[in-house]
Amino acid sequence: MQKKKLLIGISGSIAAYKTVFLIREAVKLGYDVKVMVTQSALQFVTQLTLQSLSQNKVYTQLFDLEAELSMGHIELAKWADLILIAPATANTIEKLARGSADDLLSTVALAKPSKTPLLIAPAMNAEMFSKPQTQKNLTSLKEFGAKILDTDHGAQACGDIGLGRMLEPEVLLELISKELGGTQSKPVGFTQPREKFIADHVDNSFIDVPALKSKPKETITLNESFEHEEEFNKYVENFKGKHVLVTAGPTREMIDPVRYITNHSSGKMGVYIALLAQKLGAKVTLICGPISVEVPEGIRTIKVESAEQMNNAVQESLINVDVFVGCAAVGDFRAKEISTTKIKKANDLDELTITLVKNPDILFNVANSQRRPKYVVGFAAETNNVAEYARAKILSKGCDCICANDVSKENQGWNSDFNHVILYKKDGSIIDLSYDLKEKIAKLLVLDIAKSLYNLEHN
């Protein structure tokens, strides 16, 4: 059976990271996927990532000398069985409604055959989404034959809560399949009810064993009230309403569809910091990788996987932030090229060489941003020369404080309930938070941040 041809357009929104997962899953489901991106979208996702996952050339320019020999934008529009714009920003929606054709995405949308379905997945701030201008543009697109997808209600990267969040990748895949008649092949495994799968394929009662249950994530809770000495009252009062941005957990860097590079970070310390900052009255945004603990309800959370995705999410969220705490264990390197198929073991080879390239330096980018928070905190997980590396990191990154810990010691740091953190400050001061439960270490750190922020603002 011929593959269904899916053309995905990506415009400039932090929600573009969701489309990366959508592309990966669509390819696994058997779709032939091509991707076109606006220049703004390339600020959030890379051309190499999209090309590796889609297994096709990524289209970025309206005037491509090679493609234009065959009227590339027309051929691309005719090629697709379905076109999905996800995310579709307010600006992109306005251009499509107006019939603009000043970039590749808008030109392809205008040039598509009338029989080809066009799905629009909006993604924007709640206020932008609710404005009459935006709703009018969406209505116009409906009248022109486009199908406007719903948006989710929830916390957004800017801090607002409301409609405007782009639908999740699995929902978009269901809508695509439905639009195309649901004829795509299914991934291997129990994707239909287990009982039906067995009834259809196996006539042996002994196979009917209880399903395995995954181990539940640990739930983070505070074991005691957030008490503090009276001298901290003025710092805590000043801390209320401040915007605190926290990163937590590891990142994953894909090598092929089944393997990745990561580390042992659980995300526990970062989640504690976020929870305690919120308890002091701060407005908290948590950006986390694939952590092994549950994030308590009420904390606005953005989930990512790779270092590039985390960097993009941080930059998008860096609006009126007072304090940044970079607690995530971000991978320093990623594979230069991601294999689109599983790398097989060759019997005649005893070695495999993978070229790694540097990931974005999130802490440096935040500390040197034009939107730099007033107080920037980084973490240094070291195995030797802890003090030396921590002091060097303050200078090289441009941050205000480094929280250093030795992860080579037993029952301390990664995958432990305990830690020993020493704060190295830009002014040369050193504060030893001692060896204790991570919850207590996080409490001391958050109180120190509140005090440092107060001193910055009042001196």
C-alpha cells in the first residue's frame, strides 16, 4: 500500500518542540513526511533535527534554485495528501487568511489543490488567541475550507493560563488519521485493546498473563512546613510575586530511534526548589527533562527532552523573570547526525564512532541575555576539583552563584535523597549548606536566593 503523504508546516512558536515528536511518530506510523519551516521556526527547532526525523529534505526557502527549476512550491503543494500547519502562530494565521504568499509556507498553503485537506493547529498566548482579530482570521480560514483544530486550555510559556496551547502530538496524529480515512498502519505492539489483539492473533489461553505494571514515579511532597528565622521575614516578603524560572532533570540526546545519551539526574532537587519557591509566594515556571519524580499539581511545567529543546523553552520563557535557577543536568554534547534507523551491530567491526557536537550553553545564554534575570544561579555537578571548577564556572558563565556538589561520593547527588551543596558567589563569598536531605538543602538555597535578591534590589 502506498504511503500517505503528509506535509507539515512549522511557524515560529515554542510549541514547535511538540511537532518534533509528531514528526517522529508519524514516520513510525508509516507516513511519508515532508517538512517546511519559516525562518522564525528555525529559532526553536533545527533543520538537521527535522531532516533526521522526517527522513526527507526540509524546505525553508520560497526561492530554492534547485527546487524552483520545477516550480518547487507548486510541486510541494501537489505532492501532499494532507497539509498540517502546526504550530500556527497568530501571524501565520493572519497571513493565510489574507491570502499572502511572501514565504514558502503561505505560498504552498495558497497553491494547494482544493481537494487537499488543510489542518491548522493554532498556538499562541491566551490573550492573542481570544482577540477578535484572531478569531475573525480563523473564521475566514474556515470559510476558505481549512479545518481549524481546537486548542488546549492550560499554562503557557509566558505564564498565562487559558486557551491557545497547541494540541499534543498524539491528538494531532489521531486527527490526521481520521482526516485521511484511518488507513495508516499501526505501530507494532498492543496498540489496540490487549484482549482483542489476543483474540485476533493467538488461540492459546496460556498467553493470557497479567499485564506488567510500570513502576510509579516518586511523588514529591514537603515533609514539614516552610519555617524560617525571623530575620528572613523581609526577604520572604520581598520574594512574593517574583517570577522564578527553574530547570530540572536530565536531557536526552538521540543517537538513533531507540538509543540516546543521558545522565543519572532524577530532577528531585529542581522540583524541590520550584515547590519551595512557590511556597514562598513566587510565581514559578519549571522546565524539566525526563525526570523520575512527579511534579506536584499547581506548578506550571514545560516538559522537554533534548538540550536544544530546553534552551528554546528557557529563552521563550525568559520574560520578566527575576530569578533563574539552572538545576538541570544538561548534556554538553549531542550526536552530530541522528541515524533514522536503529544502528546495527556489524560482526566485522569492534568499534563504532559517533561524532558529537556541543549543545547550547543554557546558563551562559541566560546570564548574558538582554533579558537577563536579576539573579542567576547555576549548578556544577563535579567529580573532582569541585571548588576550582565552580569558581571558574562563575567567571565563564557570568552568573551570580554556583551550587557545587561532588556527585562521585556515595549516597550524595544523583539518584539519592541526600546532597552536599556549597554555594560559590560572584562576590567571592562561600556558603556551605552541609550534607542533608535534598528537601532541606533546597530550602536553604531558596532562602539564600530570596536574601540575595533583596540585597540586589535594595542596595
